[in-house]
Amino acid sequence: MPSTKQNSSYAEASIRVLKGLEPVKQRPGMYTRTDNPLHIIQEVIDNAADEALAGFGQRIALTLHSDGSVTVEDDGRGIPFGLHPEEQVPVIEIVYTRLHAGGKFDKGSGGAYSFSGGLHGVGVSVTNALAKRLQVTVWREGQVATLAFGGGDVIEPLQLRKATGSERKHGTAVRVWPDAKYFESPELPRAELLHLLRSKAVLMPGVTVTLTQEKTGETQTWKYAAGLRDYLQQSLPADPLIPLFEGAQYATASESESFAEGEGAAWCVAFTDEGALLRESYVNLIPTVAGGTHESGLKDGLFGAIKGFIDLHSLLPKGVKLMPEDVFSRASFVLSAKVLDPQFQGQIKERLNSRDALRLVSSYVKPALELWLNQHVDLGRKLAELVIRQAQTRQRASQKVEKRRGSGVAVLPGKLTDCESRDLLFNEVFLVEGDSAGGSAKMGRNKETQAVLPLRGKVLNTWEVDRDRLFANNEIHDIAVAIGVDPHGAADEPDMSGLRYGKVCILSDADVDGSHIQVLLLTLFFRHFPKLVERGHVYIARPPLYRIDAPARGKRPAAKLYALDEGELEAALDKLRKEGAKEGSWSISRFKGLGEMNAEQLWETTLNPETRRLLPVSWQQRGFDATGALLTKLMGKGEAQARRDLMELRGDEVEVDV
């Protein structure tokens, strides 16, 4: 019977192609923070900082104008304004109107930037898209270039004139009028802005950073000669237990077998007995407020050196087992890493995901601290005492939890491979799709903190199953008993004292069937274990979809690389090309399932807390009721028509996995 709906047709004309900067305007939250315009101004500041980082600028000046606009000026080389050789459009216009265009993609010897804030290539084009007006002035090669945009489109074409004698010779000035309709608040958060500008000055010793307010005429200036040490010392709320541990090391040409020339890190670490901690990290001057693999490398290096010192001097009391958090829990630090091709989580670059960054930072921090500890044995013993106290406190807290659980716990499922720890801060269980993947996970896991529960087949759809009937299903029974919390409703207050794992991680294949299993398990947790979700205990592990077998490149040996999706695959291939690999010399394999990975691969890509991708599950953004309504539409038995409507209306947005 033909449909009578007017708007349900799905044909060639249903497909809409978003051009230019349209995707940014339609979904700005995918490209930047929308609570206020600071991030789009930061993109302009980062470009000025990249010039200074490359050694071509000594000054960054920001002005807050009375009309709400913001100007960022630098004395760098100035953006080129000649015609692009391929596009035949002025380069300066391309930079501000194309999402994936800029001077930071070509990292070879002819590239404009060796180190910059990432490969996403959205940058100032997003600033332009979300601004009512943006005007650019460039001083370069004895000429002055000006042009202006409105809503991302050119409204005043490029104009050139000769520079006068009083004008400076090189640099760029960008004035932005953010469009308030894209932001919850049009105001720039003053404290965040001051912190951002000050941190740029800290990370670039010798560069002068200024902030001028047009209304008051007030100007603030930051310039640091000593950099990280001064910054950390001034910001610490308590006196450090031992002198600050600082260092900096970057790869040389002879080390290019391991890292690209110039890659490395500068760090300053303070250990305090009490008080708040200060922790700041940066990659190529971009603040990574959510941390990432470079911070994991710092943690790994500190832990390795201090544990080695404690073992060497036989300082560890019997029965005490050290963990990395015992070292890191009282550490304040400022870390600035330089990474050739940084891979960030999300467009706003809050977390670094590059796996090599862990090895990069750790390999420089560990030997430096080992040397320092051996040169200052008395101070090393003092630091060891602090770390051991932290471990003893953690173990005592864990034992208290164990006693509360009592002896009336149900018998654990036989196929559960449990972990040794009972500390909710660290221990985690992986619900793994399939027995073969479960076997790899058991062999590859950290036995101290990681448990594995293999699941056979697809879990029951529990959206409309009564709570009393849940345990009739063996898989669900095993999940509930292993976790240690009984099924409950959203309004209930379940007994959480029996909870056995701080993280419950869903680990399924990176294909359509794996996604279906994820949805079935998320349905189970949302419907029958909502307090686990609400309190942040449920996560989704993201294994890679591709493996790239890379050939030897110059001094670099052959290697295996992993990619989560097509975007990461392209970025990895780009990096291989820049490292000298011939086109097509690599082989790409697509994982059909977790069972194809051996234990070492599964650990490196999916289980290792320092390099894995683990997504927290939450309904906060959508709200509990709205999430429930969506799951009813997706999982309810009587919702076939609603699902059909959803597919007809939104089918063109689905990525098909063939």
C-alpha cells in the first residue's frame, strides 16, 4: 500500500551536500566550544603562537575593543597573499574560507611549519564561519594586504598597497566580531583568557604577550625568561617536598630512528604533601585540558624512575605494592610536548591521542629523573617515603571496602577471569564479545586491575523484560553477579557497597554487529542498572578498525600502526608519506573482529589505560527522559513504525558498513 506521507520520500534529491563553511554554521559544537567565543579567538592566537614557535615572531598582542570585537596581532612572517598554484585563488582567502587548508599539513623540509597545533585543518576558518565580520591585515614583502569577510564569505576582496616607511615590515593582524547567535554567552571568560595568554608567554620564553582593553586603556604584559620553573613555583599553593624536578630534551637527527627531529618535551614537576595540585599540559603550545598520552608518558616516566630507586635501595615495606597513581597523586606539573603530527580527540583539541607521545615523553623523563635521584639520594628517600605512604593509604581504603562486602556474595561466574585488585579507583571489567576475543583479552590484560567476562552471542534485548525475569538469561545473570550490583530502577537507591569494579567496559568488534551488541548492553544498563550509568561506571572501549603494516622508512624500522576509522587511516598514511615511505609500499588490513588480534595488539590498542580510547557513557547531555524515549523507539517491540519513519527521514545520515 503506497505511503500517503508528503515528506517521507528518500530519493536523489534528498541528499544535501554542505559546501564551504556550511557544516560549521549548522553544527558549530562539532568544531568548537559554543559556551562562549574564547575558543574561536584562541584559534587566531594559536596561529600567532605557531609563528613564534617556528622562530619568526617575538610579540603577540591582543586587544579587547569596546564594540565586542577582538584583535590579535603578531610580528611573524605574515600570511602569503599571492595566488595558490593549484587553486588560483589568493592563499590568504583559502586559509579563512576552506576547512581543510593551511600551512601546517606539509611537515617536510619545504613546509612552513615543522611543529604546529594539529592536522585537523579547521582552525581560523571556523573562527571566520562563526563571526559576523572578520578582517585581516598582512604586512609582507614591502606590501600591505587587506580583506574582510562576513559570515565566512568574502565581502571586501583582497586589496594591496605599498607599505609606508612608518609601517612595520612583517606580521598579521586579525580583528574578529564573534556572532552571538552561535554562543550561549557572547562574553569572553576573563580568567580563562588571562590564563591562556600567560601560559603562551610561559611556554615561549622571550616572547612578549600583551592584553589591552580599549575601554579602560589598561594593558597587561607577560614575558618570562625562565619559563616553566617560574610559572610552577609562583602557582603552587604549598611548598614542594623536594626541589622542583625540571628538564627538557628533544630528538636530534641521529635519533630519527625513534622520533622525528625536534620532537620531545620540556617539563617541571613538584611533589607536595598536601594542598591543591596544579597540572597543565600543552602540545605544540595548544593547551590539552583533558590531558592525553603525553601526560601518560610523564606519569610512566616518573613511576619507572621512582620505583627503580625504591627497588634499588630496598625501601618498600613487605606487603605494599606500588602503582603509578601512588607516584602521580601528589605531583603538580607543567608539561610542554612537541609532536610532529599530533592526533587529538575531537576538533577542539582538548586531549592528545597520539600513541607515540607516551613513549616519547617517558623515554626522556625516566632517565633524567633516575640520574637526579641517584645524585640526590637523601631527597630521593624523602620522595620514596611520600610515595609509599600514598600506597599504604590506598591499600587500607581498599581493605575497608573488602570488609564491608562481607561473606554473603554470590558465587562468581566460572567464565569470569577476575583481577587481583579490589580498589574501585583502578579495577575494571571488560564485557568482551566472543570467546576467542575473550582469550586474547585474558592474555593481554593487566592481571592486577583488569577482569574479563566473555559473552556468547548477542545479549537479550531487555527493554521490555521484567526485572524478575532478567536472571533467567545466563549472560545477564553473569554480568550482574560479576559487577556485584542488583538490577534496579531509576528511582531506586540500590546497595552499591558490593560493586566490584570502578569501570564496566563494553568491548565489542568495530563493525555493525559489534555496534549492535553495544546497543543491547547499553539498553540493559540504562533500563536495569541506571545508577551505574549515572555515577559514571559504564564505558565503551573503542578498538581500531584498521592495521597498517608500514615498511622501513630511512632509519625507521618496519612498524604496525592502528587506525580507529577512515579519518585516522588517512592521517596515518599521510604521516608515512612524509617519513619517506613510497606510495603503496604499506599494506592495510581491516579487522573483522577482536578475535583477529593477538594479546599484545589488544593490549596496545584497546586495554592499556595510557593509550586506549575509552568513552564514558552518560545521558546528561540529552537528559534521562529524552534518552529513554529514544531507546523506546529503537528497542521497543511495538515501535516498528517509528523505526521505519526514522530510517526514511534520517536514512541519508547513516554510514553504511559493507
